[in-house]
Amino acid sequence: MNKIVECVVNFSEGRNKEVIESITSPFRQRDGVKLLNVEADGDYHRVVVTVAGDPQAIKEVVVDSVEIATRLIDMNLHHGQHPRMGATDVVPFIPIRNMTMAECVSLAKEVGQMIAQRTQVPVFLYEAAATASHRENLADIRKGEYEGMAKKMTEERWKPDFGPDQPHPSAGVTAVGARMPLIAYNIDLATTDVSIANKIAKAIRHSSGGFRYIKAGGVEAKERGLVQVTMNITDYTKTPIYRVFEAVKMEAMRYGVAVCGSEIVGLVPMEAILESASYYLRFTNVDKEKILENNLEGLI
């Protein structure tokens, strides 16, 4: 069977539709590549692009898109709610079918080197592709963000894996890695006080003593008149969505604030949704085989 890899590229542009269209155009034009999702957010000033397909085709098209982003995005003018360090902020490769993590690591290294050669943007390898333990966590690499990266990279331990030892003057730096599927998940709070979101995020994230597979922070969604607890669930099989949602609801009650919604950013494994549906609806006999669309293979 054919190999399939997924790539979830995060670009630092969430407002200019023409720029987003230019950046994503290569993904719409290449055989062996399927554009699965484009999700832009104006408050975060970020677009998350999810593609899947043949590893070699994905490799080429991702680098083509990064080259476009490097030309069109000026990080000196970029301000948004989401932490960022480059025009192309992060490029993770995820094994989907007949792919091993080791193959994704090799792919990440090839793409990282190609990006540095073609764009002169420094590249850090992270997660499974990391070349040192202190580079495994993306948040550690990104700490200081675009504005602090030039000073940070003067330290020997923060020399990039590929490319120049200083950030690109307008495109910053990029992280390329390999990881298992994660869920980008935001929970809405009915308040404009971002300090409450930050306190709740601190209570649930692993680095502060919370859930093992949660990375979280608080952000303002000014266009919507609320704040969010934004998070990555790095292993939904061990820390499911419903568990985090209920914990945030309980923490919010301490501040007299209601949870008024939540959202998935990008794509999510079906099992993660089924698990939460089973929790809230008390299903005792539901699995993916009971989903209608899963039984239509060959018809649609």
C-alpha cells in the first residue's frame, strides 16, 4: 500500500486572504497531495494548513509554499495572539499510513535542509527529529519569539540545525519536526479578562503540574469579545478532550466565569470525538464501525 504522511504547516498570516491564497496555492496543484484544511484566525494572525499525501510530493510542495511565505510575510509587521517566531512558524510531519516515525524524522531533516538552502531561513529540528533534548519541546525553541530570536541565537546551545546563525531579516526562523497526531483545541470563556484564561491554563498544563499531555496558555479573541484557553493535546488517548473541558469548566467557576464554547483548530482523529461523545451521551456500544460514512467505502 502507498505511504501517506500528513503535514500541518503553521504560517504567520491570518488576515490577508490574498497572501493566504498565494501560500496555499502549491498544495492545490500537485499530484499526490491533498489539501485537507485551511484554517485562518485573525486574532491569532495565523493560518494552519493541513495536507496529506505521498512523502516525496509533500516534501517538494511544502518547501515551495515556505518559499512563498518567506517572500510575502514580514515578521517585523506581524502582531497576533499566538506565539510565533517565523513567517513559516512550524512544519510537523505525522505518520498516517505505512509510515514510521523514523521515516518522518528523515523527511523532516530533508525538508529542514531544503528550506534553509532555498530561503536562508534558519531551521530548528524539534520533537522526534530534535538533535538535542532541550530542543524537543517546541515551546522552548519558540521562547522569546521573533523579537528575541536574534539575541537567543548568539548562544551556542541555540545555533540552528540548518541555515544561518541569525534570523532571516523578515521571515525569522522555522521549526521542522516529526510527531504523532495532536489536537489543537481552544475553550471559550465568557469574559474579556485574559488573566483568568492564563490562570486556568496554568492549572491544566503539564509544565505547571496539570495534565500530562497538555500545553496551554491564555489568549484574547478580541474580534469575538472573549478570551480563550488555547491548548495542544499531544496524546488524546491518555488525556481526552472531555477531561480537559470539564477541568476548565470547574476552574472557570472559581472566577465566576462561564465556558461558552470550544473549537477544534485543524483536523481531529475520529476516535477523539467518539470518546467525548460517549462520555457526554453515555454510549456503551459506539465505535468507528457504527459511523455511517465509515461503511461507505467504494461508494463515495
